[in-house]
Amino acid sequence: MLNRRKFLQRSLIAAGMAPFTQEVVQEMLKSGEALKISILHTNDVHSHIDPFPDTHKRYPGKGGVQNRYTLIQKFREENKNTLLFDCGDIFQGTPYFNLYGGELELKLMSKMGYDAATMGNHDFDNGMEGFLAVKKHANFPFVCSNYDFSETILRNQTLPFKVFNKSGIKIGVFGIGIELEGLVDKKLYGKTVYKNPIQTANDYATKLRHEQGCELVICLSHLGYKYENNKISDVELAKHTSGIDLILGGHTHTFMEKAEVLRNSKGKEVLVNQVGWAGINLGKVDFYFSKLSKKRLNLSETNKGFVEIN
């Protein structure tokens, strides 16, 4: 039987009114009062299939698809409520891309069980024709919300958003890409129309939260973590939007020690995370929910944010 203090603490937690401790949440998980949603993610893998050689000065033996697969399977065995995402720049960086044009990368991601990905600027390196030619090897969707492909051969080849259901918790995911003009040769992206990332993110966060009834909203971003100028980044996106719980980033190859907690336009918490490049780290962010109310439990501490792959 719960004592009065623990009863009040759990009541406040279930109502989303108080932070929890690891001790309390573990008790709630064991009793079935709470459940954990684990979000795994990568970014800017850049066709790195093999681990870095053991002689590499900075990343000896790090990364590699086989090591990543082993780690992903371990986390899935620990928690069935696990999702796996990629935030773009899957292609370009090793001879594997030059030889196979992205086919190998997508086949291996399918084998690893990715749930969704968004597109980075280097995913246009073989043009839209090249991307479309290998996309059939991906058994997961590409979620691109602010690229309008309606006048291109990628029309209806990507999704504006995707909703997942894990043990009754609805997780809404959308994707925000970087502006291609000046970064990618015009002939590679053709008549793709770039839509305002902040406005688009607000629109889809609202749709997912209120129309789709999602308890957790995630943005897969390839904007970049932060810039010295006013260029739109993950930090700026977090500050000028609302309704997003987690922004998973790419493009700037930023190694973050833990997910950063920022405040959105309404003063509520939003987490931002990015895990470097080349598949060296696997991002991991956990969320806890009351099983009864489906409300997210407030965090008393920030997730570390990544697991090293070796």
C-alpha cells in the first residue's frame, strides 16, 4: 500500500504537475502505471557502412552498421515501445555511395528497421531521379513537410507527416529540411518549392497535436543546430514554434552530450538533440507517460542523449 506522500507524488505526476525521480518512475513502470517511449535516431551518416579503422586518430573502431544494428536490437528487446528515425544526409561520403548510388544505405536501414527519415541536402546529390531510383529499397517513409515536390517526379513519394501508435500513445512525426537554394545545384532539385520552416512546423505541430490527437510530437530536422547569424536552426525553430516536444537535428554534425532543454514560443519545454555524423553515435531520448491519462510525465533530469557505437 502506498503511503500518503507517495500517493500525492504519483497523483501530481499523473496529472503532469510535478517532476519525477528515477526511483518513482521505475516503480510506476513495474506496477504498470507508466510506460516508456524510446526514441532512437541518427543523422548525417554519409554512407559510412563500415566502422572507422582501429588506427583512426579520432574515432578508432567507432560506428559501423553492424554495431549499430546490434545496439538497436538491444534497445528494442528492452522496450517494445521504441522508434528509430534518421534526420538526413544518408548519402555521400564513402565509395559505397559512388558505387551503389544510395541503394546499399537504404537496404541496410530497412534491415535495421528504421521507422522514418527526412531528407538532407546531400540526399539530392544524384538528383531527384537518382533518389527516386533507389527509394524503392526503403521500406520506411521519407517525411518531408516543407519541401513541396508537387511539380517534380517526387510528387507523392514522400509524406508530410506520419503518426505511430505505441501501446496507445500516439506519436506524430514531421520533417523540416534546409533551404536548398545556394546549397544544392538547382538542376538537382528542379521545381522543388521551399516552404517557411517555422510556419510549416507550427502548422504540422498543431495538426498532429489537435487534429490527430498525438501525445508526443517530434520534428526530424535537417536545418542545423545553431548559427551565429539569423539563419533558421533547430534552436530558432524551438524558440519560435509551439506544440513540438522533440527536435532531432542534422546538417551541422553537432555532437551533443545530452538533449538540450529550450523554451518554445509559449514557454513550454522542447528538447533538441543531434548526434554528430558518420554513425558514430546512436541518439536515444526516453519519454514517460501515465498509462491511465496518457499524459507525459515531467522530466526531473535531461537524457544523456546518445550512446556511442563501437
